[in-house]
Amino acid sequence: MLRISNLNAGYGNAQVLYDIDLECKLGEVVTVIGPNGSGKTTLLNSIFGLADIFSGTVTFDGISLSDLPSHKIVGTRLGYLRQEGNIFETLSVEENLKMGGVSIKKKEVKKRMGEVLSLMPVVKPFLSRKASTLSGGERHLLAIALVLMSRPKLVMLDEPTAGLAPIAIKQIIKTVDRLKDEGISLIIVEQNLKDVLKLSDRSYLVVSGRNTFVGSPDKLLERSDLKMYLGLD
Amino acid sequence: MMATLVDAITFSSFLSMMGFGLTLVRRTTGVWNVAQAGLVSIGAYVTLTLVSFVGGSPYLYLPLAFLIGAGVGAILFLVAINPLRKASSIILLVATIAFNLILISIINIYADYLQNVFGILSKSFLLTRLDFKIFGRPAISTISVSTLLIFTIAFYLFLRYTRTGLALRGCIEQPSLAGVVGVSVRSLYLFSWVLAGGSAGLAGGFLPLFFQCNPNIGFYLIALMFCVSILGGVGEIYGPFLGGWLVGFVQIFGTTLLASTLGPWVILYKGLFPMVILVLTLLFVPQGLSGIDWRAKVRILKRKGG
């Protein structure tokens, strides 16, 4: 489904990623972990055309994404939930969802909105509210719903629980679990490993822009030498 | 008094149309477009050319003034702004100044050509003789206000109820997120420059029915356009409609009032009134009138009162 080979990427002249390989198959949940500043977000940005790719390949369902602008990448049914700036604050929640559906046919938007709301019923009560009035947890849920509007086969989530209260984190993890059940592939960059690793099929550890570990979460947890990066006891 | 009021309404309508384009491209692409001046002049010359060669009412050619202004706006975006999209706002401002000088030069050459080859008085012209009357007043007042009203309502409906309008609102707030959800941000930027050019061309098309026009007419008005945009507030797309009316009324009524009190010499300095307002705005409400949280102000006043 998504395959990254020998990716070297960064911003302008500054290289952040070095020879990264990553794969996410249909229905898989892949976690990307690593310390702050290790290049996790840059990895997602380079997949989505928001960072400069110096060399290497990024393909999704056999389509090369390297030369596609972001708005066309959405059309390949790849979704991206950014850590910050992931909702339109001046728009209502309903308008946010409509914005999420700009890449699908106009007549299908209403139907898709119904599907997304049945998948995430927690969003329904605040449809008419302005997005800026939502709480942190509600904003994250809206951001996920917004991404789902484009019918993605694979969603990349950049720290979806960052800065949230424990109860909101639970709700997000529950939602992510539902997405997995729906057969949507997920690539999750997350600091909150305890909950996310349970859902994960494979993990990648990125340190200083390089892959330092690839394997199952169980194997990752067995590696005592990597614990300093995981924050787990 | 009535004549002054009608003049103020007419002038305010022009200013609102011109300021709208300036605010729109500032909101979308972050550029202060000085070439808005040249686009206004183009509108005036579209009207003059068609009235001279085809004849009929100048109002018939307003749609064409809009379309030509829109076309030049598109060229400006594609040739000067889009290639420099990663440049600083100062560089982009300089690019629009350069483009404006080119436009004004071309219009001057064109005016010379009209005058020398066809004998049309094109270096300084006024078409008020071609206007008709509505309720005993020149039609320009009614038609310019109606056009502004239709334009404003149409733009509101477009933003509120169309998919492209929604995308434009999203794009204004967060262009990078708009791209991530599938909006072609570049196309919307182009669209906003087309609309801005069109509104400038339209306003310019009206001008010969109200002002003595020449190739630099847009340039004479550019300071007022900036005043309208800043006073109205660039943070809100409807700001220039508010700004346009305030600047127009202050200029016309302020000049009339002071000229009758201090003498007609004041008329020479009429451009100072809106500039004083601009300075006061920048000092005390830099976000412009539409950027003020009026509800919060009322709450504070009530609290003080209670």
C-alpha cells in the first residue's frame, strides 16, 4: 500500500531524514516513535508533499507521491492529520466536515458526512458550533472526522493525543481502534506509547532522522537499550 | 446638502469596490497590491474606448470593464505573484509597484495613440454628458450603489453557500490545511486575483461618469484605497465596505463643511481627511473597524455602567 524506500528529505537545504524505509500494508497499524526532533513529523510531511524530498521514493498503491502536490495526494485516498493547525477555527464543525469532503464529489458529501458521524457519533452534538469554541479533545475528534471525510484508505496521525486530558486520550484511542476495525490503515506518530502500541502491528523507531529499529511492538518493548526513547518502565 | 449626500454615496461606492479587491488579495495571498491603481485606470479606458468607437451608454460596458480587469488581475498573479510566492511580502509589494508602473505606462501610450490617431480626447476626459437622470439626479449614484449592493450580496452568498466560497474561507484561514484536505490553493489564489482585478476594473469603468479621468486616475486614488482597506480592517473580508463608506463620507462631507467655514482653499487639501483617519486608525485600532470585538466592548461598558 504505502512504501517508502531510501528516503532522504528535509526543508530547503536542511536534511532531516536519512535513508528511511517504511511500509504500511492494507489494514495495518504502524507506529513511528522517537525522541522530539528526530524527524517523525518531517517523515509524514514528506509523504504528503509538505517537505522536500532529496532522493528516494514514496509510493502509495503504486502511485509515486514524490511529484504530487498535497491537494492531489488526497485524491489517492491518503489522509493526514497534522499535530497542529488541523481544523478551521473560523468555520463551524459542519463546515469543517464539508471542507474535508472537497476532494469527493459534491453530491456524495452529505452521505459521507452521515457515514463519518455514525463512525464518530461524539462529533454530532456540536455540528452547528464554531470550531474555535471546542475543547482540546473535541478539536482532535473533529480533526479526525475532517480527515475521514475524504474516504481515506490510509490515515497518518501525527500525535493525535498530544496535550489532551486522560479522558480525552481514551476517547481518541477508542476512535483510532474503531478506524482499525473499519479496515483503515494507520500510520501513527505518538508519544503516548502505552495505549498506541497495543493497537500497532509494527513499529519504527526513528532517531536523528534514521531508522534504528523496525519490528513488532513486543520486540520493541523487549529492547532495554531503547527504553530511553520510549519513556516506558 | 442633498447633492453632497449623493456625491458621498457615489464616491463611497467606488471606494468600497476598489478597497474590496485590495483587501481580498491581502487576505488570501498576503500581498498589498499597488497595481490595483493600474487596474482601476484600465476600467476607465475600457469605458472611454467603447463609448468612443461603439457608442451608447457607458453602463453597457461595465461588464467588459470587469472582465478585462479580471483578466489583467489573472496575468499579474501568474506572471508576477505566483513565481515569487516564497518571497517576502516586501518583495511582493515591490513587484506590484513595478507591475503598476508598467500598466500606467501602457495606458499612457494607449491614451496617446487614441488622441493622436483617432483624435479622441483621452488624456483627460469626463463622460457625465452621457449619463441619464433618475429622480432628477445623475443615474451614476443609483447605479453605483445598486452595483455595490448586488456585488456585496452576491459575494456573501458565494462565500456562505458555495463549495468554492467555503474553500476560499478555509484557504484564507489556513492555506496549508486547505491543501492537505484537497483544496487547490493556487487556483483559489488565482481566483481571488481575478475577482480583485474585476472589481477594480468595474469601479474604474464607473469613474469617467463622476471624475475627470486620465491615465493616472487609479494612482491618484491608491492612497484612498489603502485607507479604505486598513480602516475597514484586512482581517475581515467585508471590512472595505465599511471602510469605503466611512472614508467617502468623511472626505466629501469634511471638505464641504470646512470649505464653507474656512474658505474654498480647503478643497485643495481634501485628501488629508482620510489620511488623518488612517493615522488615527493605525494608532488606536490597527486591526481596523471590522477587527474590533464590539460585543466585548459593549460587555465592558455595561460592566462599568453597572
